[in-house]
Amino acid sequence: MVKILVIAAHPDDEVLGCGGAIARHTKSGDEVHIYTLAEGITSRRAKRNRETCSQSLKDLANAANKAGSILGVKSITMDNLPDNRLDSLDRLDLIKKIEKFIQNIKPNIIYTHHSGDLNIDHRRVHEAVVTACRPVPKNLVNTLLFFEVPSSTEWQIPGAFSSFVPNWFVDISNTLENKLKALQAYESEMRPWPHSRSIKAVEHLARWRGASIGVEAAEGFILGRKII
């Protein structure tokens, strides 16, 4: 059995980025854990106030658990760091949080954000995960993969950061429907077509990634490190 850890900035990023791969892993008998760091709601108001957003936060947590159940994950852990404000935290504190979680789970494969996303939380999580996964002796993480998130990855302007050019593909022809169903659980986070974070757009992206490698549907990733 292979242990998988998905480290995402916000609830819904895990499904948008690698929901099809998650379902493929669980169907194969692998153990998948999800860790999201930022709360995902409070940045939509002028000031962060968890009390006024308490019901929305509960609804989002319920959506995350429902999506995880659809994908067959082993556990979902949601932290409560400030949404879209991870750059206000000391990077070392974020790294130590992630290091501790990795030590507890002891995963073989980690999926996380691409370095060039428009969303600042995505970039901060990427940086922290890469540091937390540095290849020290007895490190169990042998594969590090970076995913794309519709409405963040493709919204970054050229030249600002590195572009997302996938070199690792996962065939999700048999699990695309699981991914789309899981996204439906995140009804409050999804948008109507032709927004890039719509169910239809996500399916189109999966079909395009699939066509790029000659299959019905796929998810594209950038390989950060592979240790054999």
C-alpha cells in the first residue's frame, strides 16, 4: 500500500488539482490523506472575522468531508489559518506545521500547489512543502508532484513566475466522474460556465490533458522530485 498526502491551501483545491488522481489511488487500494491549511472563506469580507463566517465555515467543512467521502480518502484535516493571508505568517511557522503533519502521516507521495499560481496562499504552501520535503536521510517522501488549480494557475500573467508546463500525467478516464461529483459537493465554491472554476471548464481541462497524451481524460502535474 502506498501512502498519499495532498497538501492544499484551501478546501476545494485538492479536488480541483488532483481529484481524479486521488480517486484512482483509492480505487487501487492506496491510502490518501488531505491537509488544507487556510480556512477558505474569511477573505471575502473586508476584515477577517471567523464568528460572522461561522456557518459558512461549517458548510465548507461539510462540503470537504462529503467530497473526501466521494473520493474515498482516509482522512481530511482542515487547519484554520487566515484565508488569502498566508503571506502574513512567518514562513518557518508554516513549514513546521507541514513538517509535523508529514511526520505523522509518513507519506510516500505528496501532491501540492504549483509555484507560479496567482493565489498567494498557493505559492506560500508550495514553498513550505518543498522545504518540508527536502531530501534528508530517512525521508520517506519519494515523489513530489505539483498540480494546477483552475482560476489560479492559468490566471497568472506570463513572466511573473514559472509557467505550468506538465511533464507528469495521470490517466483519469475512469475517475473523472468521481472528480466532478466531488466538485459538486463544493457548490458554494464553484462558478457558472464560462468561469474557469466551473464544472464544465474542469471537465474540458481534463479532456484536453487527456487528449495531450491520447486518453479520454487526464490530470497534468509537474514532477518536483522522484527518488527510486
